[in-house]
Amino acid sequence: MLSDQLLTQLLEKFGDKTQKLELKPVQAAVLVQAQSLIELVAYIKEDENYAIDYLSSVSAVDYLEDGMEMVYHFSSTSKHHGLTIKVKLDRAKPEIPTIIEHFPAANWFEREAWELYGINIVGHPELKTLLLSENWDKGWPMRRDWDDEDFVRFPEF
Amino acid sequence: MEDNPNNPTAGDLRTEEFQVNMGPQHPSTHGVCRLLLTMDGEVIRKAEPYIGYLHRGIEKICENRVYNQITPFMDRFEYVSSMMCDWVYALCAERIGEIEVSPRAEYLRVIFAELQRIASHLIFVGTFAMDLGAFTPFLYGLREREMIIDMFEETCGQRLTYNYIRIGGVSKDINPDFVAKCRKFTKYLREALEDYETILNENPIFLSRTKKIAVLPADLAIAYGASGPVLRASGVNWDLRKDDSYGYYDKFDFKVPVGQNGDTWDRYYMRIVEMREATRIIDQALDGLPEGDPTLKIKPSFKLPEGEHYTRIESSRGEMGCYIVSKGEKKPYRLKLRGSSFNHLMVLPEIVDGLLIADLVAMFASLDVIMPEIDR
């Protein structure tokens, strides 16, 4: 986990574009605007104090009326700390720039978010189906409001 | 090319790249994976993996199940090391819910996870050697693995999908004779590993097909999120058991092997050394195994408090992650699984240029990719 000092420095440097997130259990987490995402990941990768070089995973989360989120879990193999970065997206038109240039590991994770959640990854070189079949035409199955006649929800108990 | 009067068609001769499908049903892809290869004669120029043949929508299913119903699905997430999947999920839920686990359960988790690591690596060594044309190590590997599976079966009743490590503890305590059996096994395995090394390590065919083949540089490995033995073979000392410690791993003394060249040989050898280290961890854990009740004391259906966490553990293949978003309900709001094979297959197109198909088979086997973990 990123030390408080480094986290505060990061928040000061980016000012209005970022916001500290209070997560439970306690984690170092930053909310950033979609247009500043590239700038932020480039900075934490290049700056020696952060030296964040490892992208563990990218997850999309659908909060229905509260919009969508992209969650990036980063860590540093040399400094042994981690950072979570979140981006809030408009559910009607979810769009986010790709971070492949700085973290190539994002490639398939972003493709997955595109095909399962319908999030448009701006600038991604090969947006095509990854897990679903090529002729899938039933929308974005991981969205919370997705429904299909064959989809059986488990009964409450 | 000039026209040759003796061979009128020579002027029309030309070379061009062509495409070959490898898979989806191919014995060396260890599951259902299709590689679209662009070939220049016998040399590979490009490879494009096509995945998703085993997509079962585990993440979607889990959003519709209560927490205790999810553990069996985790077994099927990566069925060659099911214990690890159970553990990462249980650990993530325990961190969100701040659930205490008894010391005996923590020790048992370490013992079973390390046994599972050995079982998985034995499968790796067997199939890796078989892909290179040596059949004997495969029989050896399955023979030793059988002993581990028997111990698992005696404890939890299952041979592949254990459902053993659960939120709050483990499902059953061990049998009275387990400790003696386990000690006998670790001693036996250390001797058996010498057989493996005698068969493979000095075999000139094995060496020439693995040394300096498909080198994965350290910077590329990190950039693509490779982990586990694949990353360590490239010379990066990164083991989550030490670098992001979980469970009781900080109580044990063990070494993390680190390779130098990042070639196919190093990726193989890392696993042999890891098996030896795993037997050491098991011995220490058996020595220190505390008394008490390791089974769980939670209701079949319960609510986790609001929160979210990305938990990762060092599975046999690398970093296995589980990201749970809880909204204070009986079911997770979002559950994301991260398997190390996903990243290992992602990096494959970067290192295939110039390989022969036979080398690709060796390299693919050395990444130890398992498809259900990728397709989920």
C-alpha cells in the first residue's frame, strides 16, 4: 500500500483532477477524471518515488444509476507498494482512454471491459471479441440490468 | 529471378507468408485454445491467440449466488490448483468482513496450498516433458501426484474440486494419521525429484530444445503482468508469499528461486526448485501445527459489510487475484477473477517471432497456461 505521504503528494500534484477515496478495508485509492487518466498513469510509472510498473488487473463495475467505474490495481515490484485508481464513467456513453502505451498488460483486460460492459476504449488498437463468440448479438452480459430469456436468476433464500 | 531454360517454371517461384491454425483441439495447447500462426516457411512470424472456448461466465454466476455457494465455482476457475482458488476467494471475503481464522486453520491452509503447488508442478513437469517427446516423466509426475490427491481425498472427500478452504476456516480437520503420511511424502518427494533431474537435466535433447529458446526479458514480463515462476525465471525476485505476505507465510523460512535468462529452461527449472522449497514449508508447518478447531463457525448464508478489496495470492502459476465489491448484502455485487495465465498468454505473441513450431510447443508448455483460468 502506498504511504500516506506519497499519496498526499500525488493528490497535491494533480489537484482538482483527482480525489482521495476512502475505501473499506483501508487502501490507497485515487479517483481520477477520465481525461487525466493517461497523465496520471504516465506520472506514477516514470516518477522514481512511485516506480509503479505492474498492473494486476482492470475491472469494470456497473453501479446502474450511479454510473460505471473502471478500477485499476497497480503495484510496484521494486518499492513493494500498491495503488488503486478508479475512473467514474457516464453509463449512457461510457468512454475511457486506453493505457496500453504505458501498461501493455491492460490490453486484454480493456477488451474484456469493452465486450462485457460496452465501455468504449478510445485508442485501443484491436477492439474485437475476446471471450464471447464472434457472432454474439445479445448486448453486454455483465451489465447489472442485462437480461435474456435463457438467463435464470438464482432464487433468494 | 532470371528465366532458367532448363526449368521453365523457375521464374514463377516465389515465397510468401501463410497462416496456420493451431488448435482449438491440439494436444499441446493444454485445453481449448486456438493460435493463428503466420508462418514464413517453418519459422513463425506472428501468433494471435483466440480464447473464450471455455467461457462459462463464472463472474456473472457469482453475482447471483450467496457467498458460501461461490466456493465450489472457485474450484472450477482453475481446476489444477483448486486449493489456491478457494483460498484467494476466502481471503478476500475475510478481509472485507474482518473474519478471524483460527491458527490451526491457517497452518492447514499453508500445508494444503503447498501440497497443491507440488501437485500442479508435477503435472507441469510431466506434460512439459511429454510435449518435448519424453513420456516417462509424465508417468512419474502422475504417480507422485496421486499420493497428494489421496491425502486430499482422505481429508475433504474430493480429488479435484476440493471446496476445502472456506470463508472462516477449512471445512474439515485432518485425520489423525495425516501428519505422519505427509512427512513420509515430503521425504519421498525430495528423493523422487532427484530422479526427475537425472532424467531431464542432463539429457542433451532436452537441453537443446529448452536452453535459450523463447527468451522473455524481464522488462517485457513486468510490463505484461507476468507473474509466478514465469516472472522469476526472467530474473525478477517477486513472490507474493514474501512481497505481499498473506496467511502465515511470514512465519516460515523458505527461499525464492530466481532465474537468469528467462528462457524455457529457466521456467522449467524454477518449478523443480519450488517443489523442493514447498516440501520445506510443509515440514515446518507440520512441526508447528497448533491444536484447536480449524472448522468454520459461520452460518450458511450471511452478509458481508460494505467494502471492496483486491486480494492476490501466489498460486502455482503466479498471481491469482480476486476483487470483490460488497454492498452489504448476502451476495457480492461484483466479483472479478484474475488468473496469471491470462497475462502469460497475452505476452506470447511478443516472443514468438523467429521460433519454430516445435519451439512454440515447448514454450507454450513452459508458460504452463491453463485455459479455464483465462476464459473463466
